[in-house]
Amino acid sequence: VARGGHGAWLIDHEGTRLADYIMGWGALILGHAHPAVVGAAHQQLRRGPLVGLTHPAEVELARTIVEAIPSIEQVRFTASGTEACMTAVRLARAATGRTNVLTFEGCYHGHSDGLLVKRGSGLATFGLSGSAGVVPAYAAETIVVPYNNLGAVEQAVAQFGERIACAILEPVAANMGVVVPAPEFLNGLRAITARHGILLIIDEVVTGFRLTYGGAQGLVGVTPDLTVLGKIIGGGFPIGAIGGPRSIMQQLAPDGPVYHAGTFAGHPVTMVAGLATLQELKRRRPYAELEARGSHLAEALSRAARTASVSIQLNRSGSMLTLFFTDAPVHDFASAQRASKARFAHVAAVWRRHGILVPPSQWETMFLSTAHTPAMLEACVDAFAKACRTMPAP
Ligand SMILES: Cc1ncc(COP(=O)(O)O)c(C=O)c1O
């Protein structure tokens, strides 16, 4: 339980300060309570939190996103990443007249029923219900294949190609711990989907404006048909967004036949806070600095593990990283599952005793912000070295 935070510190319910590596699950790239973001939100609150019509900042935030991400001509805001992914899939189904969705095991796209699906026993099979309450018939509209496996994509397309409306994935996976795409994976997926008339949806809810000013898609050189955004673009307030070419986006209501609505979509406080965040990121361009900090932390943690003869895999992309306690590379969900949970739990507990907060699960991501200082990173490495000396059996 926590009350709030400032910079890279979280203040828990007892008022204790913790070095925060959760950072609002990646939303708070500028740290907690950044003055520009809080100031913009305050000002809008005084004017009134909700207008029930389009707010000027909604237009401005959409314009800022369009300028930053070349594959996006038009944007629609939602109140969460979940809604944005759900609506992007609906849009893809309407645009293609097809039904099935291709997903990648270990990626997370929010908690709509059709996307809470787990892989069956085959390489490319219809999915199984991924949560109590998800009707198997819904899950069976979704095909699930392993991440980083183009062979499985080829097989899915050979089996179900004409029925697949879209493929959706995280360009760098953050929800099985960090898993980076193999060099040819995203380009290969783009080529296969284009060949078969399947729309490619890149879910940049985590990676958008985190790895570059724009999307990870720019970094990896892949142009999707639709992009989903969230987290950072809301400056710490609830948000999601769908973006893409006008030809597809105009199929959304009220211009087109694909239903979408939301009382709080495009919420004025979110819009001004998101705009203040992107303006700050555009002005400051902290990406080289975040990369340097991430790389420094990763190297120091790896060195400490080596010194203690503890096998780890440190998966990282820019300011997102995950430590896996295993000697085998982690490149998909199955390999992530083989990491030692006991060792992760031990390290997380030692960190916590030293006032350092990391996501309490092996399959989440540690996030750095512009507010993390070298001294905080050093304390993180020192505590990790201590944890390595008392490491339990895997
Ligand atoms: C990649 C990805 N997509 C979608 C979502 C869902 O976003 P929200 O929690 O805003 O519904 C998340 C949430 O963590 C996410 O990481």
C-alpha cells in the first residue's frame, strides 16, 4: 500500500521512502509528481475535470502523437490500454471481414476476454481460456503462438490464414519479464502478415515514448497497420489510444460502423497531463541518458552475479529490465518459466529490506525513470550483491 511518491521514491502507507522500480508499471517515465505534469493537471482540475465534449488538449495530444509516430495519421483515445487493445482488434476484424486474432504467448494486451487466452499444446492452436470466467468459445477465436518463433507464425498462417484478421504483439515484451525480439522476428512477422492480408497491431502501451520519443516501431524499423498506446501518454492518469492510417481509423464511430465510446475517453485531466509529459520528453530527449543508466545498472548487476557465481540472464531494452535466475537464454514464455522463482523472491525480499521496491513477480519489468540517480542504482547493486551471497537453491 502506498500514499504517493516524488521523483523515483515511493512513499508507502507508513510514510517510509522506497526506491521505486515499478514506476506506475512503466507509466511514470519522468518520476512521481513531476512538477510540469502536476501543474497541468491542477490547472485543469480547477477549470473542471470533465467537459463531455472534445477538449483542446485532446486534439493537441493526438497531434503530438501523429507527429512522433509516422505510421499514425489519426488517434482515438480510450480510458485504458485494455480498451484500446480490445477496440483495435474490433477495428481490425471490421476492416478485414475476418474473425481470428493471432497472439503471442507471454504478451499481455489487457483483460478483455478474447485476449486473456493461453496457448494449447500445439505450436499454432486456438487458445484456451486464460482466466476463470472467459468462455472457451471466446478463447477459441484467438490463436496463440510462441514469441520469437516465425516458424509457428508460418504454421498458424498456413492453417488459418484466410481467417486471421490481425496479429497483435508487444514489440519488446514486458509482461513475461522483458523479452526482446530476435533481430529478424518483427520484420519477418510484418512480411508474413502483409502477404496474407493480416493487419499487424503493435501494442506499444509499455514501449511507446519509453524506448524512443515515439514508438519502438521506429527503433526496429517495422511499420504496423495499427498501434496501441497507453501508460506514458497519460502522464500517470488512466489512458489508452489507438492510432493508424486514416483509411482504417475512419471506420470507428461516429464516422464509421465500428462502435467505440467512453464517458472518460479523452479525459481533460489525462489529456493535459499526457501533453505535459510528451512536451517534457520532446524538450529533454532523455533516451540516451535512460539507455546509459539501464546499461550501467545491467552491467553492474551482471558483474555482481558473476562474482557470486550466480547464473542470471539479464534481459533489457533501454530503461526496462528483468533479471531471470537461469543459465539458459530467455527468449519466449517457456524459457521465462524455467527461471528460478525462489531466487527471484529471495532477491526481491532482500531489496525490499534495503528500501528498494521491484515488481513482486518474476514476470514483470523493472522500470527506470529520469529521476533515478546514480546513488540509487548503486544502492540497488550493493543490495543485490548481498542477496547473491545468501542465494537459495534454484
Ligand atoms: C503491453 C500492454 N498492453 C495493454 C495493457 C493494458 O493496459 P491497462 O492496464 O491500461 O488496461 C498493458 C498493461 O500493463 C500492457 O502492458
